[in-house]
Amino acid sequence: MGKLDQRNNGYGPNGNGGAAREEMLTLEVNAAAVEALSDYYDEPAWMRAARRDAWALYERMDWPHTKEEAWRRLPLARYPLANRQIAVAPKPLHALRALPACWLSPLAPQTQVSGIVVHQNGAVVYQDIEAQVAKQGIVVMDLHAALRTHGDLIRQYWMQGSITRPDFNKFTALNAALWHGGTFVYVPEGARTLRPLQAMVGYDDQGSTGLHHTLIVVEKGARLTLIQDRRSLEFLPELSSEIVEIYADEGAWVRYASLQHWGEQRHSVSVQNARLARDAHLLWVNVALGGQITKDFLRTDLLAPGARGVMQGLAFATREQIIDQSTYQLHQAPDTHSDLLFRNVLRDQAKTVFYGMIRVDPGAQGTQGYQANNNLLLGKARAHAIPGLEIAANDVRCSHGATVSRLDEEQLFYLQARGIARYDAEQLLVQGFLRPIIERVPLACMRDGLDEEIAQRFRGPSASAQ
Amino acid sequence: MAQTLEIRDLRVRVEGKEILKGVTLTVRPGETHALMGPNGSGKSTLSYTLMGHPKYEVVDGDILLNGESLLELSPDERARRGLFLAMQYPVSVPGVTLYTFLRTAASAMRGYGETARRNGDQRLHAHLIPAREFRQEVNAEISKLKMDQTFLNRYLNEGFSGGEKKRAEILQMALLKPRIAILDETDSGLDIDALRIVSEGVNHLQTELGMGLLVITHYQRLLNYIHPEHVHIFYNGRVVHSAGPELGEKLEAQGYDWVQAEFGV
Ligand SMILES: Nc1ncnc2c1ncn2[C@@H]1O[C@H](COP(=O)(O)OP(=O)(O)OP(=O)(O)O)[C@@H](O)[C@H]1O
Ligand SMILES: [Mg+2]
């Protein structure tokens, strides 16, 4: 990240741009928590009002029901929903190396990124940005602090997505009411970072609900590459409800690599929505490796001609893990292009669910929308693929396809015939299966790290061996 | 260490049907044997069986390498004992680059993983030949075969032309340095220059390694470059006639009709 003395906006050597509070905060999930959080962060009135409205919704709404298609195959009953608490435990660090090793090691070296923000238990512990990048007005920072520095901008975009809305479901209402810990990324018109920005969301306290909120605004003609990783360590079943909002203005270019490495007992729901204006381009890579049960809603809205969205995902589910994802590609305007490829590998008793929908609105002529979901089964695992198309325009090119397969015996024979042991040959094929997605992840060190993790998940103990 | 391959009265079934009906053949170190026979006579079945393809069921007979039976060994164990098969139809493996594949295979053949495995080291690179060292080696071999370096970054055999696949097979052979190599129609699909380049490569390896060669082909033109001491006619699942190199020329000139008449098969 350049020389030390060129940094600012952080807990690094160049001052403190964050809203670091030193007091701990522990709250029951209730109406009083809304006020307590707003007080704690000294929030503007509009945010307090937004939280109150969302809380009212939360109280009115029911948890999703398995009668709803998107929730049909998810054992929501296993989510620890009752008697939730939230806690904020700020422990600002003065150097990144003071982070727990398990969170430090997955980060790209500071020299390879232009800015970084690290969250621990709902509070920012470290943030830093290259001076050259900060000079352009680019930020990657604590969303709470940003309410003070970029309040009007945040207000303009706050929960304006098609699914990143308080009333999308009870999980989004909960996040809107009680979010704490947030990533704010802003790239002003025409600005661009040389290197990726990086965010880490981590939890290692117990009994606290993760309610992280990410807001990404990339203005006209600006360019952003962001890597956001999630890690946690828990001893009891934990809950996360996360929201990610991405707004790409005219001609913006966004690459978002979203990594999920939740700990073994985390039960999570994430609602993530990218909204693309005219000629905006998005490359969204979603990597789901962790968690006990994961439900993701991932949606790209192509709002104006020339918008183009590529969504690539990989999931590797082992043992009793469940990874359930609903994707949506909305073509609202003519001449928009979307392309989705999600690949899942399943081992042991694991289960994955993929619901994919391409929707082409009336009048969205000249649209191209593609969707593919491929599942590779290694054990007794079950992969469900439910692709869908809703097309209300006639001049479109759309396709979707889903496959479920096992390792190919002819390929295995070929590799074995070259001296590679069966098990290693299988591992090579699994890595090859996920290669097209890994290739889209920024930074060679991140790709190498993922290759290692995939190898470990392939070789790791199975449920029965535990 | 040079090796002798001995095939003894081998009978093989594929999906319930007997294809090999008693094949007997011995390939000694440094020898070159050509196997010629009509389409569907079972030549590829023989080569897959030698390599241990699970679809081919050995119902009788034996395959020995230096006197030890290979029948119970997996394909990778056979490969590590020094057997190599250049396949008639190499499969493609999307997602695995030629470079990654070669490095993994060469590392396995040279026992690189062993130390790491013993130490419980799971990291990927701990099981592989150091990148810089291997890159040099592979670059040297690839230029000998007049292949473009960019092939290394492409997925294994994916979208390779027929001839490119065959060259890639020989590249693998050059890196894996087998003791016994079976070339199943490696000449088909190669252009005239490639045929010469590949043949020179094979001859060079044979001299260097004292490799025994079993060359399956339909055409004499390969045998003009790779000179076999022995030519065998393969017909309906067995070797029906063996002779010297002149037999290849006779087959080229007369086809297989006379074989049926003369050997009553
Ligand atoms: N997997 C299989 N299932 C069914 N039949 C098979 C299988 N493999 C081989 N055969 C049959 O066995 C016979 C021998 O095939 P093989 O490929 O060994 O012939 P070949 O001598 O190599 O022919 P070519 O010169 O055309 O390469 C053929 O009739 C073929 O159809
Ligand atoms: Mg054949």
C-alpha cells in the first residue's frame, strides 16, 4: 500500500478516520436496541427513523415459510432465531499484524491492495487507504463513520435495491433495524483504484448476531475492484443476516469478489443486490465455502441499455453443510447482457440448492441472458438445481442449463495413466471444475489461496471420520 | 532400469463381449515392435488393458513387467513402474492446464509427494517439483517438439487439433521417461513434418532410455522413421503372424485379404 507515511483515513500511522468507540455495547434484540444503537453511533435523524421503520416491519413480519419457493429446501427451523443478542466490541488495532492470524493470513499483502477495512465483532479494528487513492475521494471505510463524512450520499442510496429493502423479508428488516458494522466503498465519478480494495468481516465473540451492511457506490465512469471476505469462529450456533448493496452508475466498471468462510456453526442469510445503470459493467465472483447453513439471495438488475453483468459462483459444501442460493438476473432495459455460471462441489452428506432466474421485462429487446449451474457430486451429497426463465420480450437470446454429475472415469483414467494416484487425480479434476470461477478472482495470491483451500476441503475429514 | 513387457495368452472382455482372444507378445528393452491390424481387431483394447483401464476385464492370461504381474495394479501404479500409453483418442480435461497436469504427473512419477506426505504436509506446492526447475525442463522439451509455449496455459487437450493432441502425448512421454511405451496410432493426425519431428523424438528417447516400444499403426510411413525389428499382424483379437520389417511393406502393398486366406482366421 505504498509507503507508511502516505496512508491516511485509518488506524494506521496516518490518523484515524473511523468512528472508533471504546465502549462495549450488548443489547437484546428489541425496540430499545434501535434507540441504543442510534445513540451509540450518534446517528443522523434519518437513519434513526429508518431503523425505527424497519423495526416496525420486523415486528409485523413472519419468518419466511417453507411454502415460499425460495425457502422450500432450507431447514430454517435449525436457525438460532430466538433470544438473539447483539454486541459491539471495538478493539481498534494500530497495526494490521495485530489481527488474529486466522484472519490475517487470508488477506492479500498490503502492498497488493490500495485500501483495506477490517471488522471484528461489528466494529472496525483497522482501516487504511493509499494517499494517492484517497486523494481522488475514493474510500473504503466504516459505514458508521461514513454516515458523518458521506451522509447525504448514503441517504440517497440507502436500501434502494429491488431486494435490499427492509421489507424483502424478516432478515432484511432485522438488518435494516439493527445493523452494526458496515463496509462503505465509494468511488467518485471517473476515479479508479490502481489495486483492489479489500474488506474483511470477522466474528470471534459468542452469542452475537452478525448484521453487517455493505454499501458500494461507484459513480459515472469510475472503476472498482473489491475483495470482501468473511470469517468467523464460533462454539455455539450463531446467526448472520447480511446485506450488500452495489450501485454502479453510467459506464462504471465494478469487480466484486465476495468470499464466504463462515465458521462451522454459523447460520446465515445474505441479501445482495447489484444495480447497473447504462453501460455499467459488473463482474461478481461469489465464493461460498463456510457456514453450517447458508442462504444467499444474489441479484443483478440491468436497468439501462448497455448494462452488462457477469455472475460467477463457486460453492464447496462438505459434511452436513447446506448452501442454498437464489440468483436473479433482471433485464429491465433493451440491449442488456447477463451471464451467470455457478459451480458447486459437494462431498459427504452436504446439500446445495440453486434457484436461478432470468427475467426479461417487456420491451427489453436485444437482451442476452445466460445461466448455467453445474454440480459435481463426490459423496452421497444432494444437489438441487432449479433454473428458471421469465421472458416477456421477443427479440432475446437466453439460455439456461443445469447439470449434476460425478467425476468422469475416462478423465480419471487418463490422469492415472500418467502416474497420478487416483485420489490426486480426483483432486485435480475438482480443482479443474472450479477453475473457470477461480480465474476470475483478482490477485494471484488470492487465487492460490483458494486453490489451497479447495484442496484442503477435498482432502479434509468426512462426517463419518469425525 | 530397462524392463521387459510380457503378454501371455491374454483374454479380455468388454461389456460382456470377448475382444482379446489369447494375445501373446514380448517386448524387450530397446526393441521396437509394430502392431498392425484392421479396424476393430482389438489393438486399442490391448493397449487400454495393458494400462489397466477398469472397463476391460481380463478373463485369462497375464501381463508381466520384468516377471511381475501387473494385473492387480492400478493405472497409476503401472505408470510408475514405467509403462506409458500414448492414446489413440486422448481425452480433454477442461480446467486443468497442460502445465499443471505435466507438473503434477512428473512430480508423481518422481516421487515428489512422498516426503510431504510422510511429513503430513498438505500444501499443494509441497507435492510438486519446484516451479522454476520444472518450467525450464518443460520449455526444453516443448521446443524440441516444435510446439508453442502457449499450449502450456491451455486446458489439457481441450480444443487441441488431432495432431496437437498427438504431439502433447509425446511431450508427456518425454517428461515422464517410461521404460515401455505403447503408441496407439500416434501417427494418425500428424502432418508430414510433425510425423518426422515426433518420430525423431521417440527414437531419441528410445536410445536415451533403452525403452521398449510397441507401436500400433496402420501405415508404413511411420515405420520408415521408427524402424521396428518385429512386425505383428493383429487379427480378430490375437496376433496371427509375426515377422521382420518387410511385413509392414507387404501389408502396405497388399492389405489384409491374404492374411485371412493364409492364416485361416
Ligand atoms: N467399451 C466398449 N464397449 C463395447 N465395445 C467395445 C468397447 N471397446 C471396444 N469395443 C469393441 O471392441 C472391438 C475392438 O475395438 P478396438 O478399439 O480395440 O479396435 P482397434 O483395433 O483399436 O481399431 P482401430 O484400428 O479402428 O483403432 C471393436 O469391435 C469395438 O467396437
Ligand atoms: Mg484403436
